[in-house]
Amino acid sequence: MLNLMSEPKKARKEVLVLVPTTTFLALLVASLIAVVELGPPSIGVPVGASPLNTGKLGTSKLLYILKERFGDVQVVRDWLAANKSVGACGKLLIVIVSPEKPFTEKDLDSIKSLSKKCSTTLLFIADETGHSNTVLESLGFGVRVDGRLLLELSQAQAPGNASFFLKALFNYPGGYSDELYLDKASFIELTNESSNNILILGVTSSREVVLVGNGTVKIVGELSGGSEVTPVAVLETGERRKALVISDGSILTNQVLEDETWGRRYERLLKESIDLLVNESGNVLVLVDSTKYEYVDPARLLNSNPQLYADPLTLASYVLVRLIHPSTWFPPTIDLINGLSSRLFSAGTLILVVAATLLGLITAMMVLPRTLERVRDQAMESVISKDYFTLADLREKILVGRVSLGKEDFITLYEIVNEVFKDVVGVPLSDERLINVLTSRGLDPVKARRFWKGMNGTYSKARKRFGFPPIIMWGRLVKKRIAECEEVLNSVGTSLLKDLGFEYVLMR
């Protein structure tokens, strides 16, 4: 047998949370103090040849070119984390440009572990510092970057001059050839551990360059066994691995690759180097090192040339974050208030008295209209008649389905219900004793307390001029309170919406 009686729907519980303004302000001030104590967020601008550096000395342009060429390009900020996140792969291409710090043992262990996960490991290094040598050694390559800088012969007598360039000839298999200037370049050594699979891709003449080291000037040929040329770009090939090393990372910075005259030629060198390593795209995972560069507070850059370290938009966003943070403006505001207070106190007692009086008057003007209500004495019949017609107007709005009920309608509802409770049970709605009265009439104690607190809380909210937090949907709230009043009034033998409800009580 089918049960045609549907289960009654459970009323949805709605909770109206009213936070007093004083409590909110106290919490706000406490939060501001806590944020100020913690200080501004540790935001730093990456400097050096970091792929995250968008300034002239950064390599964000190189990163953009790699992303155009390959589908999976990741910037590595921690080699240990990168090793944990990367699984098995076909080809792994690691890109390192002018690292400013040595690689740690943990870094090297992670890089070796990564190389074992992939079938082929490719290494592209553009470095004049020599910090990348430990990576080459850990992966079994024999080429090394010397680390000492090469200078043009005419600059030998002025080693402190940073504006030096020397020519290098690049000649790649497949037909690519170009003569380019190097900036802060070193040279590449071929150690005894180097395998026979060495291909020199770029050289510079020892007759044109000199080496400055420890304050002395020597011909490069004196260090390289009298060789006519010294290598600056080398490709070493081993089993399941290849490394292409250029002993100058500065030629891949943004200021070079974005240069209007020479930029495309250096970009061509980069692309030819990557193509020579990879041969074809396929499934290649590219990891670009960003672990060996400093992160500097943007405020420190304002005293130098900021464009060397970041583009104007990036710097502006960093500055905006610092300005918005409370640690920037809250302490000066407190100091200003303290200063004004000190001046006020030093001005004399008269000014204090006048200020206190004005403050008291302003407070009274703001508080009294909300707490005091002027009521003109009227005859009982006129009061009852006025209440009747007010309620009738409210009832008409409800019956015709108007939804534009507002705060004033709730105030009317509360005052009418308050009078009815005084007349029917002898206790006004504003008195907490009403809870016990309603409970004695059979109403659930929890529901009785919730009704009393909800009505009085909402009434207190409605009487305030600037209540916080504000109640937006007054119409919905008024309808909800009407339904609650109807249910509670039924427990005491009267009604709000029936023909002989409030009207009868008020008119008798």
C-alpha cells in the first residue's frame, strides 16, 4: 500500500549574526596591530640572470623563447622539489645561465637523480663564472669553464673598465656561422677527463685577447699551451647525454636579445644551440635554473637603476603592495595622532575643556535620537486607533504580496506585538521574563528564547541610524519575523493575520 502522505518539509534554519560596531572596531584594530608586528610580506625582486628577472640583466626573454619552442618548460626554484615532482621522461633539457652561487651537494644529487629518470640528458650552459662546473662534473662531462675573464688587448691596461668586448667566431654543423661580440666572457678548458666526442663551436683568437687574473695580464696562448685560438663554445657528447657550453652568459640577457640591431643575431645563436642539442622537439622536459640568484627588496633598487633589475610595471606592483600594507601607513598615522594629542595637551586646559564639551555634544546628538523617543500624550482611544490603522496598512502590504517591506515596517510590527503581549500575558516583548511565560504556555524553551532574542536584536538594529553590519534584505527578514510572531502568538491564543487577530485585541 502506497503511502500518499508526504513527509513534512523541515524548516531551514537561518541564523542572523549581528556583530556590534565596537566589537568589530576592536577586532579591526587588533588585526592591524598584528599585521604591523609581522611586517610587510617578504617580496623580493630577482636580480642577476634569473629567468624570473624581467629587467635588462635578467633572462626572461630566453625563457619566453624556450616556451615558444617546447611545450613543457618549468622554472626551478628548488632542485630537491623539482626532483620529487618530475617522473620518468624521454629527454631532459637543463638550462643554466650565469649562476651567481655554487651548486650545493643536495642540488647536485637532485640533478643526478633527475638525469637517471630520463632516457637522455641534455645540458645547455652559458656561464662565465665557473659555478656550473660542478654540474658538468656530476653528470660525467669533461669540459670546464675557467672562470677568469677575457679582455680585448686594448683594454689590458684598464682592467677596471667594465666596458670591454671581444670577437668570437661561431661555426655550427649544418651551416650556421656568425661572428659576434662577447661581453663578460671566460674560456673553456678541455680537461684530461674529456671524451673524444668534443666539437668546438666557437673560438676567439689569442692574438686579440688577454687574460686578467690576480692583477696580472697574460696572453691566453701562454695558458693554453701556445694555441692559436681558445674555445668559448663547445659541444661534448657522451652516452645518453650531451652538453653545449658557452663561456659567456651575458650574451643571453634581455638587453642583448631585445637589442634592435644585434638582438636577432644573438637569438639565432641561442636557437641554433638548442636545436643542435635536441635535434627534434619530441617529448622534451625543459628545466630552467632559478636557484642561484639573489632576491632583493625593491626599496633597495630605487637608489640605483631599477630598469636593470625589473620592468617598470613589475616594480610598480611591488611598490603598490608595500604602500597598501598597514606597516607602511599605520605607524605614521599613530605618530600623527600622538603628535596632535601632545600639541593639544600643551595648549592648555581651556582648549581641553572646549574640546571635551564639543565632543560630548556631538556624542549626545548622535546617541539621543536613537535612544530617546518623544511621545505626545494622547487619549487611549486615539492611540488604539492609530495602532489599528498602522497595523492594517502593514497587513494590507502582506496580503497583496508586496515585497517592499522595510525597516520601518519591522518597527511597526515589533511595537504592535509588544503591546499585544503586554495586554494578553501582562509582559512586554522587551522583557526577558516573556521567555518563561511562553514556555509555560507550551512553547519550546529553545524556540521561545530564539524568538525573544531575534525580535529584540532586530529591533535594536532597526532603531540604530548606522547599524553595522548592515541588514540588506529587510523585506525577507520582516516576512520571516511575521511568520515567527504568528506561530508564537498562536500559543497565547491570538493571531496576527486572521480577521479577529490583532485588530480585535487592540479595538476591545
